[in-house]
Amino acid sequence: MADAAGVEATAAPGLPVAAGRDRDKDKDDRRRWAARCGFAVLGIMGTLLVYGVLQEKIMRIPYGAEKEFFRYSLFLVFCNRITTSMVSGMVLLASKKSLDPVAPLHKYGVVSISNILTTTCQYEALKYVSFPVQTLAKCAKMIPVMIWGTIIMRKKYGGKDYFFAVIVTLGCSLFILYPASMDVSPFNKGRESTIWGVSLMLGYLGFDGFTSTFQDKLFKGYDMEIHNQIFYTTMCSCLLSLTGLIVQNHLIPAVDFMFRHPDCFSDVIILSSVATASQFFISYTIRTFGALTFATIMTTRQLVSILLSCVWFVHPLSWMQWVGAAIVFGALYTKSFLRSKPQKPAVASPPRGSSPNPPNNS
């Protein structure tokens, strides 16, 4: 009896201790997930804010006393991709990871071609529409992501997803169709064309939605490491963009422009550096949280980018554009809140050994 009582006396206090350890582990899991999410958000916002300011400066503001515009979008793509491929290759070598492709090379090539078309449409659109218009239009990225997700990943989205996608599209349409009557910026005259700009933005949205969804498919289908995918897709992009520059006879004129305008050369170097950093943050986010969540994370960054561009490059907004922006960001933030609210109880006790994606990942 004494022995049994001793066992009970020692066993009983152990139960709260075990429960306390489980609670501590749950808290640690949530902290680690929050740290990963914060890392992704801050990384994407920081690099892409700088990237947005520089790309607008390079494509919309003339250089030198002759007021000469830079017109070689594919050259910017080439510089961005060769920088990224070099960095990713060095990371693989430094970490002693294999340089062998995990997936068939043609699948890297598909991502590469789509990514080149995405970036080229993005740069070219800035010749015809302002950066705030382009940035807000990117909020409609959720629609092509959902379409490509249904086709490629066989995903199914609920009625709320489609409802908010329509609301976002409505807000974007108001923002694009009702610009301010006059733009005080001296660099816009004679360069605005809503039709061409919108056409290029539609191309950007379609290709970009395909790119992120196909990247998601490669990550899940081949258990692919981030740097491996970045290295091979950017190497393919280097070869394709260089070929395009040679065929169009734009390589020598672009290099000559750099020599004649050293400040443009500096802008391109910084642009390529932040583009490389953003590529790693984007791939990390897509691999960890998925393509649709990545599109949602971009919301705050887009809002800040619009405000920064309006101040920096003097873009006035009409009252209808303010209404359109309010509709877009209001819908996106509401959608994120509604998606996360029902799943909060599940976060309190995540299963052991689970993936880094908690239920409340949007």
C-alpha cells in the first residue's frame, strides 16, 4: 500500500508538468511560425519597395542633359537574372548542396519563359501607365492565381474567394478608368496610353499567376530546395533574355546607354541586387505558405508602394481612384480576416511533426 501510494504521489504531479511542456511546445511552434511569416513579409516588402521606386525611375525618368529615356526592358531582365543565378549558384556551392537539377530541365524552362514574359510586361507597362496604376492592378493577381491553381494544381476555391476576386477587380477597374485630370509630373507627357498599359498589365497578371502556381507545383511535386529552383530557372532566363537582346539588336545600345549615363548604371546594379533578394524571399514564401497566400501578403506592400510613388514621383489621384483603392484594399484585408478567423482554435494545438504551414497562414 505504501509503495502504491508512493507511485500515485509521484505520478500525479507529473501530469501538470507534461501538460505544461505541451503548452510550451505549442507556444514555441507559434513563435517560430510567426517569425517565419514576419521574415517573409518584411523581406518582400523591403526589397520590393526599393525595387518599385527604382524601376519607375529607370523606365519613366529621362537621364542626362539630353533627357534620354531607357528603353531596353529585356536588358533589365537579363541583369536581374544573371545576378540572381550567380548568387544562388554560390549559395549552393557554399552549402555543399548538389548542383544537379531535381526536375526535368524543360520544367525549369517553363517557369523561366513565363517569368521573363512577366517581368518584360511589367517594365513595358511603365512606359504607358503610372506606377500607382500598375501596382494597384497587381492586386487582381488573385484571379489568375485561382484560375491557374484550378487548372494546374486541381485546387478548388470557395464562393468567398470568387466574390472577393470580383470586388477587387471592380476596384482596380475604377482606379484605372478614372485617372486624375492632370498629372503634375513633367515626365509623363506624351507617354500615357491606357489601352497599351492595361493590355501589358493583363499579360503581366496572366504570366505571373502561372509562374507562381507552377513554382508551387514544382516545390510540391519534386520536394525541391529553394536555391536549386532559383538557380536553374534564372540560368534559363539568362540564356533566353540574352538571346532576345541579340536578336533584337538591343544588347550593344543598352550597354552604350550604361556607359553614357553612369547614374543609370548604378540604378541597374541596385535594381538587380534587390531583385535577387526579392526572388529568394518570394520563393521562400511560395514554398512555405503557397501561391495564394503569397498574393495576399503582397497587399500591404502594394498599398505602401502606391503612397510612396505618389509622394516621390508626384502622381495625383482622383477621388474615384481613392474609392477604387479603398474597395481593393478593404476587400483584401476583409478576406484575410475572414479566412483566418474560423481557424484560430486549431492553432492552439498543432500536431507534432507538422509542416511549417499552420492552419492560420494567411
